[in-house]
Amino acid sequence: MRALRSVPIILLILLLAACASTTKKPATTTPTTPAVEQPLTGPAGAATYLQRGNNSARSGDWQRAADLYSKAVLAYPRLPEAYYNRGVARMKLGDNESAAKDMRAALQLRRNYKPAVINLGATYLATGRLTAALTQFNAVVAAEPGNLEAKNNLGAVYMRMRRYDQAEQVFKEIIRQDYKFVPAHVNLGLLYFYKDKPQLAERIFKNAQKLDPQNADLQANYAYMLMELGEISLAKAQLDGALRANPNNAGALTNMGALEIILKQFDKARMHLERSVQIDPSNPRAWVNLGIARRALGDADGAETAYQRAIQINPKMAEAYLNYGILLEQVRGDKQAAIAQYSRYWQVAGKRDDANDRVPDWVRDLKSGK
């Protein structure tokens, strides 16, 4: 009898909030007429919908904000802010493909709309289209060498591409320009960790904490590194500090959930992860971890939904296919569906150094009926 797969891989988190900062603030405009009953049309109507959408965005209701921005687009399709703001809302909702279309539409209407250029790059980065993201951020940095946010994103892309020397050069340049720009310190620390220099990475993180002791993103990323090094207690201390500083920090909640999965505290993990995706539905890694927690608690339907959501957000999220395949094989007993998910995993991850090289054997075993 073929042995069951081991417990699904625990996916620890690299926070895009610090690693690849994006401009996700709605553009503002002042309505030229008072709000009136629907339907509204023309520039004045679009401005009214845009303002209403901004109000919803400020309160965190991104779905309503997206709906109102869509009404602004219908009222006056020549308003670039309507497309841009809808793209921001869709990014927050995890619909990066639609967000990319909106950012491109905004740029067609306003060629030098820099926030749209940056966020278009962010959608590419979120979905693993690294070459396209690199093009976007290079364009902004070339035009605005002092744009540290775009430059930080550029370095994040280089880091994702494992072009570590170029990434290091970018982050150091940012720090020379503005030593207090904490995201660059965070990224530089992560970079040294990836280059197998954990002591240097830890020094960078500690120096960054002196600059901003209450920075929850910094603490969450530091905790990520500590978890990877097996320093669970130290990682938890960082995450506790991050959540004291900001109880609604989605990255800290996600990493806390990942840590609790390691400790097999699945109820706590599910609570933190569900809160994380409620605050930021756009993080596919949080959804994968939520699927792991739900599966461990016997919620197969909830786990499946989480894996599907991760794949919808980022079709190159290899770990989602792997965990989904394990669910389909071990819980659903659907061999053909499991084979499909394992095969997708291997297509995405097969050339990675950390790929699970047993997956092709699993596929062969399932096909042969073993």
C-alpha cells in the first residue's frame, strides 16, 4: 500500500508590504456637483462616484470602493483616476489581472501617470511576471532617480529574480539617499539572509529597529527570517511585538499563523490567517497557509476554497498546487484531479532549487494505480 503524503509544506512568508512597497492610496478629486440620485453621468457624476469610492476605501470596504469606481468609469470613461482607483481596489481584493488592465487604461489616458506605472509593476510582481515588473520599475527609476519607492520595488524584483548583486546595489543606493528609509534596510537584511549571511542580515534588521522600533512590517519580516532559521521563540517575540504595534498588520498576522502551524496550534493559526485575508485578501501565501490550517482542522471545503483563491491571485503559486493536490488525493480521493494539480506544481516549480523532487514519482504512482 502506498504511504500517504506527509503533512503539507508549511509556507512561510516574505512580506511584499516591506519587500515591494506599492502606492495603494486612492487618487483624490473634488466633486464639481453635490451628490444626486443615481444614475449619474458625465465628469461631475464620475467625480461624485470617485469621492464616494474614496470614502469606502478609507473605511476599508474595498469591494464597495471598486463598485463605485466602476460607476465612475461608466459615467465618464475618460477619467484616468477612476481606472487607477479601481485598480488599487482590485489589488487590495487580490484581483491583480483586472487591476493590471485598469492601470494600463489609466496610462492610456495619462501617459506619465507615475503611480499607475508603479502599481502596474506591482501587479506584475504579485503574479510572478518579473520581467514585466522589472521593465515598469526601471522606467520610473530612470525618469525619477529620487523615487525611493520605485527604486525599492526595483530592488525587490531583482531579489525575486535572484539577481542578488544588483538588488544589493539598489538597496544600498537607497540607504545612501535616505538612511531612514526602513523598507530598504528590511530588504537588504532579507537579501543577506538569502545569500547565506544570517549574522549580517540580523545586524541589518537590528539597526533598522533602532530607526523605527514600532515598525510592524519590519518585525514581521525579521520574524520570517528567524522562522526559517528555526528560531521559533525569537520569531514569536518579534511577531508579538508587531501585533502590539499594529494588531491589523496583515503580514504579521500571516506569519503568526505560519508559526502556529509549525507548532500545530491550528485553531490559533486559522484565526490569525482568516483575519489576515480579511484585511488583505491579495496575499496568495496567506491563503495557502489558511488552506493548510483548515485542512488540519478537517475543513476540506474551506481548504479547497483557500487553495483556489491563492491560485486565482497568483497562477504561479507553486505551493498552492502542491497542497491542493495533497488535499485532492488524501481527502477527496480524486486521483485524476490530484495528478492535474501535482503536474501544475511541477510545471511552475520543477526548476527551482527548493522544488519537491518527489512529486513526479507521486504522479507516476497515481497513474499506475500504486
